Amino acid sequence: MRVADGWRDFAVLDAGGGEKLERWGEVTLIRPDPQVIWRAEKGPAWQKADACYHRSQKGGGEWEFRHPVREFWTISYRDKLRFKISPTGFKHTGLFPEQGVNWDLFGELIRKAGRPVRMLNLFAYTGGATLACAAAGASVCHVDASKGMVAWARENQALSGLGDKPVRWIVDDCRKFVEREIRRGSRYDAILMDPPSYGRGPGGEVWKLEDNIHDLVELCAGALTEEPLFFGVNSYTTGLSPSVMAYILGVTVGRRYPGGVVESDEIGLPVEATGLVLPCGATAIWQRGGG
């Protein structure tokens, strides 16, 4: 497992009983986590949490604020990137901190490339990977179907002092955008995608990651340049293992561009109370020439 241990402003303090206790700057939150199936003694730190998210049997849920919490605040990663944090109605805060381990990797690949890098970030959310890659020197096209998330990402760009970096902000359906880019002959040296496990399109179309991921990766492989740098896929879908995603990359990107290497693994966050690592998702990456 690759561990995102580069945080100072964030920490998983403890985890157990279907929940995790987190510190986001000076604010402590309790949020549900379906992977936390083990029991744990919930000591005083749990009782002192500023807010707790409660799921509803009807779907969704709501926050219980035990102490006054600002509508939003900021945290930083490695003293370089800054992000706006805000508890949303769907338990999220606007950031997936475990992705820090990927931001480090992609940034390193871009810096070592020794050439200009055009990157396409699909399902790009609030821009963590976008900003990390832009800071490393890439020209990034950031695509997300949510206008609100793209606006949030642009706030994070300003907070991080990266307003002068070449980032193209697009609000669009990711698949349709890629189809148009291919028709236009627009190509990218690196592609990253973080597709949802489940969703519905504007026309009511059902998106299920297991049913659609192969075709999506195959389509996006057609938007790569002749000498691409990397292709990454993130997943939070239970049952879609890192090895399965690696195989998909191998039979799509790998066949189109022989000589590359595919690696995959879980990503996770250290838990302070136990010294163990909380699994938080998976990433598969194709790299030209490997390593």
C-alpha cells in the first residue's frame, strides 16, 4: 500500500465502528467509512469532536455540529498547495487527502520528463491533482461536470498562489469532452481520471464504474500523444481491485503503447491511534518505460 504521510494539517486520529475521527486543521470531524468494519474503543477524543456526520436510512444524511464550526477554512499540503475545506451535505469536505501520495508521484513524473507536458484531468473535483501537476510544470486541462466543483477548484488555485499557471477549466461531461478532443486532434501527454462508482447523466443515463471503465479508458487512450508520459485511474469502488484496473490499463493503453509498465496498489492514510494504515481507495498507473 502507498501511504499519504506528507500531511501536517490533516490526520486520521482514530477509526472504528464504521467511522473515522479526523483532524482538518484545527477542526475535528467524525465521518462514516464503509471500510471501517472493525471495533474500537472510542475514547475522549471522539467525544470532543467538533462535528459528526450521521447517515439517514432514507439516503444521504446530515451533520451534527457539537461546537461552532466555520462554513469553510483552509489547510495546506507540504506548505505548497492550499485547499478550502467545507463540510458538505454528502459527508465530504472538498478534499480526498489520501490522494496526496498520487500528487507527489505525478508531480515527480512531470518534473523529470524534461519536456513540456500537457495533462488532462477528468472527473477532476476540486483540483488537488490539477494544482499539483500545474505546480510541477504541466499545462493542465481540468474537466468536471459540476460547475460548483470547478469553481471550488479555481478557489484552490488562487489560495495556492498558482493563478499564473496554465490551467484550462472545463465544465462538461467527461466522455463527451474527450470524444470532441479526439475529433479536434487535441492530444495529451498525461491523463488522470477519478470516475465515480455510480451516477446518472443529465439524460438519466446510469453510470456504473464496473460496466463502463474499460470503454472509458479505451476511449481516452485515443487522446494520448505519440509518446505519452503516464495514464492514471483512481477508484473508490469496493470490489474493483487495483489488479483489475491494472489489467484494464494493460489491455488498452499498454497495447497501444508497448514498452510501458503498469503498476497498481491501494492508497491509504496513517491512523495515529494505532500506527496502522486505513485503506482509502486504489490507483493504477501506466508509465512510459516504467519507474
